[in-house]
Amino acid sequence: MALPPAARITVAIALGVVAVLVAVHLAAIFLHVAPTNTVSKRYGEAVEKYVYPEFEQNWKLFAPNPLQQNIAVHARAEVLKPDGTTERTGWVDLSAMDAEDIRGNPVPSHTDQNELRRAWDFFTGSHDAENRPTGLRGELSEEYLRRIVMLRFGPELNGGQVRRIQVRSATTPVAPPPWSGENIDTETTYRTLPWWAVDRSDVPEGT
């Protein structure tokens, strides 16, 4: 049955909007992976803000030397109690929380599998060993990681209001198989970031 004229116009407009959005998305991804050119130089900052971190393209799947470390992300908070005192929480293993949600789930969510891991990769890729930003994406990566932690903690924790948070990574080398003959130190090492002040703008809506 043919659609009435008004419905056909609505469908045409909707298809046009979808086509434009798809074209913009493909153009941004193309500029991200293409060699540096005049257009990417002019719009590079806007493209990076759109692509990172959800749509980043990389070749790690085909890396000849896969990662041989387990990297967990921990966080803790400083909370302000109703009586005016402050208290620091213990370290919370956010990666273990994601692993628990994934384990035994035949269709784990993309968020549980990748959000925190990619956020940490995003941060380390845009900061030096002293945790100083090395490019335009540094501030964005800090904001992204901070908001993920606040999404997990919420604005209130342990009977107080969260005022500051601190993040660290725990890196543990994977032990080699017995037959390899390799001798690798499997002691866990930590990379601890400075304390970050947080406010309501760092708490996702609805939290």
C-alpha cells in the first residue's frame, strides 16, 4: 500500500538525515586514518574530538607481539562527611568489576569489555611518563577517564560527598609457560595519577 504524501515526505527527510550523518561519520573516519592533508590539518582537532575514543582505528589486532601484561585500573575517592571531616576510601579495582560482569555472560556489553580499558589507553597515549599531556587530546582523555570513574562511584560514597578522585594502574606481567625457559619478574607495578578535583559537571546525568 502506497504511503500518503505526508508520510513519504517524512520518510524522505529521515533518509536524507541518516545519509548525511553516515556521510559525516565516514568522512571523519577517513580523515582520521588518511595521510596528513590540507583538510585534515584544518579540521584535525574537530575530527579527533569526534573519533576518540569510541571510533578510534588502530592495528593492534594484527600486532606481531601481543600484550604480555595484565593491566587493571583502580580508583579511590576523597569524600566530605556531613560533619565537615574528610575521608579517603580504599582502592577499588574497577577492572575487576568489569571482569565480574563479563564472566559467564554469553553476550557481554561493549561498555564492560572496552570502556575502561580504552579510556586508560587513551590517557597513556596522550601523556608522558610524568602524567603530563603531550598533545591536544591530553585534557580530553583526563576528562573522559574522570567521568568514567565518577559514573562508577556516583556523587556520594561511604556516607559523604565525593570531592576528589585518584586513579592508578596495576600492571602485572603474564608468567611464561613452563616450557619456555624464560625468567620474567611477575611483580605488580603501579602508575599513580595525581588527585583530581571533581564537581557536579563530572557526574553523568541520572547518576
